[in-house]
Amino acid sequence: MKKNIHPKVSPVLYVDGDHSWTGMSTVTSNETKNIDGVDHYVVPVDISSFTHPFYTGQKKIVDSAGRVEKFMRRYANAAKK
């Protein structure tokens, strides 16, 4: 790999309400937290897999008919002509 072309990555602690997890990122902040002897930048996030309804399963989309049936019903008249 070429040297000096990649951005600098640092350990990051992402915080979403009561949930937090660590990772590596180019994002930094003014706040740091020491975890296991390593300083992590603390980055608050608004939406994560812990709180977003799509990932948590709190919101269900009920599809009573499949896509093919909807298509056939919508364009049935056009197909007859």
C-alpha cells in the first residue's frame, strides 16, 4: 500500500442514549474516555441500530399482498386491453 495517503483513524466510543460501543473512525471530538488504558474519542450519535425502529423491530410493516399481486392488480386492466 502507498504510505501517507490514508486518513488517520482513532479509537472512538459511540454513544446513543444508554448504549455505547467502540470502533475506529476518522471522526474526533473534544471529549475522551479511557477504556482499558486507551483514550477513545466520545462521539454522540442520534440514530443507531439500538434505537432505530427498522433495526429494533418495534415498527412492523404489514404487507397483506405480495409485490407481484399488487402489480398484477394495478395493471390488470392495461393487460386486458
